[in-house]
Amino acid sequence: MIRPKKSLGQNFLIDKNVLEKIIKIVEIKNKTILEIGPGTGNLTSFILNENPKKIYAVEKDSNLASILNNNFKNQLTIINDDILNINENLISKDKLTVFGNLPYNISTEILCKWILNSNDDNFWFDYLILMFQKEVADRIIAKFNTSAYGRLSLISNWKLDIKKIFDVKPESFSPKPKIDSTLLLFKPKKEFIKIKNPQNLEKISRIFFNHRRKMLKKPYYELFNGNLAVLKKLKINLNLRPQNLDCDTYYLLTNEYEKLIS
């Protein structure tokens, strides 16, 4: 019997109805697939039935990696490592279609790594189909002027179009988590506001949203030393609060900040 490891955030998806829906979201046939955290291989089996060109599976748990090797033999390439340590660009020359029931404890870290480190002109993936804790998913897809809108919303929506697919109840997993989950579909944008150093977007978003309940004046002066030209150019009212500015305004603010420090 396989005992899920709490330290690795393991909650295996076992609901066949949900698994069948997941593999129908995008075309799998003849595609190169990357599965993150395949666990016991429940989704892997469904993916294989769709006749992909190749499957790479990243599984940190050595015991599970061994079981997957035995169960699937030569049907997939198993990478027994932590996804946070892997350079996805080196996995395959093909664009990867990614499926992942991400460990809740590192799901945002994984997503931010992929976005901030991706090549603006040549993404290594064509789609990300990822499961998150519902509360995290709500923050990812949050619109400005809502309470869930914040740093994660800004970073997630920078280079990617995001669509909510459906919510998943705890009963669909083993062991059952205490909260609902949400499946999201990500697709690279054809056009987005370019930023020279993604760390500057992280800095801008962190400083502004550290003061999310206060007016924009304090974080703005901290970063721009009261530069009125930027305010006028971007039509920013310093009496607003961080959640009142849309994503594009923050990306343009980052551009202006990069000009200031260059």
C-alpha cells in the first residue's frame, strides 16, 4: 500500500470522471507531455490512452518513481527530482504540454518560476493544465478592484492567458484535502508588455502590495521618489489603493522603474 507523504503535499487524484475531463481539455495525440507529480500514475494512464508522442514525468518521491518505472516500463521517461531544480528547457526540443496536480505547499513557487524564467520569444510549453488549492487559483485569476487581486495575479497574468476549467471537491483525492481545488488552463500570450528584468516586477508588486490597504502614495514615493512625470504619463491617482490599478499599469510602472535605475 502506498502511503502519501504529507511533507511532499501528496494528494492523489483518483476520480475517474475528473481524470477523463482533464485529458480532453487540450489535444494530447502526438504531443510531447510533461506531467508534474504523477504520483500513482492515475492521470498518466489516461494520458497514455490518448497516444501522445512522448511523456516525461517528474516525480520527487523515489519510491513512487520506482513504482511508476515498474508499472509503465518503457512508456514514459521518469525524472526522479524536484521540479524546482529542473531546467525545463533541457527536457525536450519539442514544446511541452504540461499536466500537474501540484503540491499545494510549492504550487505558487513552481508557477512563478516558470513565468519569470521563461524565454519571452520562445516559451518551452504550449499549455499548462494545473491543479491548485482553490484559494490560490482565485488569487491567480483575480481581477483588479477585488480583494483577491495581488502579487500572484500580476505575475501570473503577465505572459499568460488564464482560464478556469472547473473546481474539484476533496472527495476526488486520496487522502482527501480539507479544501476544494481548482483546475486552471494557461496559454502563452502572443503579445505582452516586455520587462527587462522580471525581478523588478517582483519588487514593484511586493512593495506596492505590502501596503495594500493604504494609498499608493507611500510605495510610489519609495520607488519613484515622487516623480510626477510617471504619474502623469500613466494617469495614476495616488489616492487609490494598490488593488485599484490593473495589471498593465503595474507592468508599465515596472518599465518606468527600469528606466529610472538604468
